[in-house]
Amino acid sequence: MIIVYFKADYCGACRTLSSLLKEVTLPYPLVEVDVEENPTLAAKRYVTDIPTLMLIYGDTVVAKKSGLFNKDDLISFLEEGKTFNETC
């Protein structure tokens, strides 16, 4: 499982989420993708809003959330990956 973080430098919500990601202990490796530099990858994963976080296992998107996050939202999102791992 990995966490994929789609973001852009100009995005204020992305800067907020970047700070939150540094505050929280992440249970999986984090991969950051700048949508300006990687538009093809963003399109392949149907990223239409930023910031967007995805939990990906193999080639399967286990969970996806876009928009504004607070710390509780981030923790709840990360819990979705733990639930998925328990069912595998």
C-alpha cells in the first residue's frame, strides 16, 4: 500500500495538507505527484481536484479523497487503508 498525494505548488489547500502530512505518522510510504509536472498520470488516475490523496494497493485505488482536509479527516482517510489490509 502507498499513499499518493496529487498536488500543485499554487494550491493553498495543498500547502495545508502538506503540513498535516508532516504532523501525522504515516502508515504507508508517501509519493507526491505535482499535477503540473505530471498531467498524464493525474489524468490516468482521474484526478480532477487538488489536493487529492489516494491509497493504492498494487494497481487498485483503495480510497480516494479530494479537497480540504483537517487532521481528523486525514486520520480517518488513513484508517481506510488499515480496514482494507484487514480484509485481504
